[in-house]
Amino acid sequence: MPARTIAIVEDEQDIRDNYVDAFRRAGYLVEGYSNRAEALAAFSRTLPDLALLDIHLPPDAEGGMELCRELRARSGTLPIIFLTNYDSELDIISGLRLGADDYLVKAHITLRHLLARVAALFRRQEALQQAVGSEEEVEVGALRLHPERFEARWAGQLVDLSVTEFEIVRALTRHVGHIKDREQLMKSAGIYVEPNTMTSHIKRIRAKFEAADAAFSMIDTVYGKGYRWNGAAQR
């Protein structure tokens, strides 16, 4: 398999060079960009296999957020990771709302951990590609999941989930009514995210289903234990 390509969009040159060097030593083809405009010019020619984005990209305070939005509009399956100093819950929710697959805070992650997270995303992507065409439509009450297209519908209405969100929903519905803690949910969904990131994913998934149906109440948070798809609330 050809080497994977990674785009690193980071305004601080020393940090960007450090990431570029680490990923190149790990065998990836890497390009670094200092701002949104520079990255967009390159992405208009070809998309990378994965994008690693900072949020603050001068002159835009949240240029990385807008770049994520633009990338997600071009590809629903491109892995996107935010790697930033912004660590508020609002920032995390905003990043995931735009379709990022993961949200990492620079002060809380080592290079080794970052490399492992990227490798895990690629493994998941490969597994999903191999599964295309091998899984049938899933039907759980008013929910329909189409694994081949990563498409979710609630009572016939399309719910626009990212690939990570789709996998979380699919993991929750494999055993309706069973509580899954964060570790079990990550294993079942084939992902790895921080506790706050999982919480934000769940909130965003709920919001998307509630936009389709204000009465949606299928995802329970069982405090101190985890999450479950509520079979008692089936429609």
C-alpha cells in the first residue's frame, strides 16, 4: 500500500516542523501549511489522507474551524483531527459539530500518543473500506443505518452523521438497552477518544437526531456507567 499522506496545518513553525519530522520518520508523506489559504490552495489540487488542524490560524482566530468545514464539505470520510491549545468544552463541541473525528489538546498529548491516534484512525478507515458491501442495512425501531453509505435515517429523515458519529450510533444499537462504558463503546466503534470528546460526540449525535425529531430520546446517559440505546423508547 502506498504511504499515507498527512496535511499538518499549524501556524507556529517550530511546532509544525516537529510534527512534520515525527510523521515523516514514522513513514508518512507529510506536508505542512502555516495558514488556511495556503492549505486550501493545496487541497484544491488533491486531498490528503488525513488532516491535522490547529484552530488558531492567523489572521483568523478560528481559521481551523472554517477549514474543517470546507474539508468536510469536500469529503465525508476524510479523517480530520483538531490539535490545539483550545480546551474548553464549547471548543470541543464546536470542532466535533463541524465533523472532526477527534479533538486533541496539545498540552495533554505526547508525540507518541498522537502517532498512535493517527494510526488507529487509519486502521479504522481500512476496516470500514473492507466492510463496504459486506454488511446489510440495520433497522432498529425508527432508525435505519446503511453501513455501505455511512447513512443514517430516523423515521425516514436523513441524519447527517460524521463517520465517527455513525460508528458510535452503530455500536450503541448492536445491543439495544445494554449500557456501554467509554472503553466498551470505543472498542465496539473502533475509535479512541478522550472522555470529554466522547461526551461531546454523544451530545452532538443527540442534537442531530433531535433536529430530525424533537421527541427523540433514544440515547441515555447512565451517570457513572456509560451510554445506551434505549429500547424502552422504541417508536
